[in-house]
Amino acid sequence: MNPMTHLALATAAFVGLHYISSTPLRAALVKALGENGYLGLYSLISFATLGWMIWAYPRAPVAVLWPGLRHAPMLVMPFALIFLACGIMTRNPSAVRQEGALGSPDAVRGILRVTRHPMMWGFALWGTAHIAARGDAASLVFFGGFALLALSGTLLIDARKAATLGENWKRFAAATSNLPFAAIIAGRNVFRLGEIGWLKIFTGVALYLALFHLHPWLFGARPF
């Protein structure tokens, strides 16, 4: 099997695995394995398929599809990493096992005023920026898998939460938006930069600077 086929199969397996949580199969697996058992198996297979992707990507042949926009990540990645840092450091009702945050009087604060899925948008921006920068078939499959999973994941999470959390989720969703800044533009929320937290923003910027300088050693490619 050639590396491009490996990459396509690995990406399909990685993405497909993450869709299981939005199908009836999840409930069956939880019933059979228990919640912790299911999460353990899910994590194990996720890391295995991710490792398969990482192994196959640099081995795939370079088939150029368009001239790479080399500076795209330099422009997009600061925002992607700020979204990612904010998503990790903010209590979010849309995240796994954080549904209890819906009961908080300040459930919609900080980055959640911008988007209720900051981490997913961080990955989506990361993936699309690198697709644009590389411009080859292997990168389209590799980074496109992450971007597709992140963007479709926001929709699947919304559907699952709406079905299981009822009116509490509806109120939260009405005050927020999936698409960044959409609720603010529509007048359903307001942008408050200070509420996001300067530590979260600094963390995202620091991650960007660290990755910018370490990129050649970590990934074998200069970011410019």
C-alpha cells in the first residue's frame, strides 16, 4: 500500500471515529463498556489513527495542486492559537462533561461571546491555513481532515446538546453563535475584550511565537 493510500485511510479512520459520538453506536458502546471504558477505548483508537496519519503524511508524494500561499499561517495562526488557548482555559457548556456550566449565571462570558466553539475554530483555522500554505494533495487530505472534523464537529455538538440538554441549551445557543462574531453582529451579544482574559490571549500569542521559532525543528519546515 502506498503512503498516499495510507494517509487517506488513516484520515478517514480518524475523522470517522470522531463521528461515532453522534451516532447510536456511542450509546451501545457506553452500555457495554461503561462511560470510562468507552472514553478510554475512544482515546486509544484516536491516538492510534492520529499516529498513522502522522506517519503517512511526510511519506506521501508531493502532488502540487496550486501555488502555496506561504504566509497564510503567519497571518492566521495567532488567531487560531488564541482561540485554542481560550477554548482550553474557559469553562464551556459545549465541551465534554462541562454541561453543568449551563447553570452558571455567567455561562456566556469571554470568548463564548465570540463563539461557543473556540477550540474547534482554532483547529479549523489551523487546518485551512496550512492547506492554503502547502497547496499539495497530501496536505489537503491531512490538514483537510482536521478542518473538516472541526467544522462539522461544531454542528454535531450543537445537535447532540440540543437533543439532550433541552431549554438550558436553547437559551445558551440563542445568546451565542457557532460562527465567530455572528451573535455580536446580529445584536444578540456584545464583544468584551477584557472579559476574555489577558492571560488566555497572552498564552495564545506565546504559543504562536514558540511554534514560529521551533517549527523547523519540530516539523522540518520553515514557517516563512
